[in-house]
Amino acid sequence: MTAQLPVKALDFTVFAGEAMYLATANSRQSRVIPMRGEPAPGLAPDRIIHLIGSTAGPGSLVEAHMITEYDAYYRDRHRQRPLPVVLARFDDSERSAWYIDPRTGRIAGSYSSRLWSTRWLYHGLHSIDIPWLYKHRPAWDIVVLLLLVGGAALSVTSVILGWRLLRSIPRRLSRRPAIQSAK
């Protein structure tokens, strides 16, 4: 099976106490090669979920399941991040969540309640990164075009007001009475 994969990187790793190699051809193709046993395209999602549940730190595992589409926090405009991934949510003080790639066993993404404001106020508003708009793509284009037209209108209005102000300054100066010197 590994002979058919044009391997570009070979990493030694340990998963659940078991030593193995991770053979990677590109971001979409990899093989897990255990020290004992046959190579596999990835790790079993059930095994990942069991391991996370048994080793959860200060917070307990609340939810763990496989997702096959990007969600509001695990997203990628260019669709380069791996899918499917195991989503594991924890009941810790920060309400953290991990996205784990079953092909490699590595964390592909994470978020917590601390990052909520960054996600929605910066990425959501600054980049118009709103999941509903991406799923209905013409709506995203319309919103962006309306915002661009609104920004251009504000810019033109500001330039016109600034130009009028600059033109009125010489007239105001010419109407000002001359200062007479006191004798």
C-alpha cells in the first residue's frame, strides 16, 4: 500500500502509546504505518474519540463526533484544511474544542470562548466571514458589493466636503478686516 504513495515526508510519531510512522505525499494523502501491523489510510475515529475521552484534562469531554463539512469555527475559504475531522468539545472553563484529523492524528484546529470575539468581530465583520453567506454565495457577493458601494459613496462625499471647505478658506480670509496698529 505504501509503495503506491509517492512519499515526500516521513515522520515518526506516537499515538496512544503506540509508535508509528506518518508517510505524507501531500496535504490530502497520507498513510499511518504502525511498527506492528499493516499501513492504514488513517486512525480509526472511534479510537481517537476514546483516547480523548480517557485523557481529557481539567474539563470533561462533552461531545465528540466526525464532521464532514466546515462549521462556524473550523472554516477555510480555499478548502485546504482537512475534512472529515473529529470534533471534540470540552466542558472546561474556556469551553474549548479541538478538530482532529483522523488521517494523521494531529490537531487541525481549535477554538475556545476566549477567541469568540476575534472570530466574530474581526473575521466575521472585517472579512465578511459569515458561514451562512458562504453557503449562499450570491448573497455574499451582494453584501460585499453593497459595502464597497457604501464605502465609495462615503469617500466621495468626504472629498466633496473637504474640497468645499478648502475653497471657502480664501474667501473668509479676504473678508476679514485688516488689523490696524494702535498709535
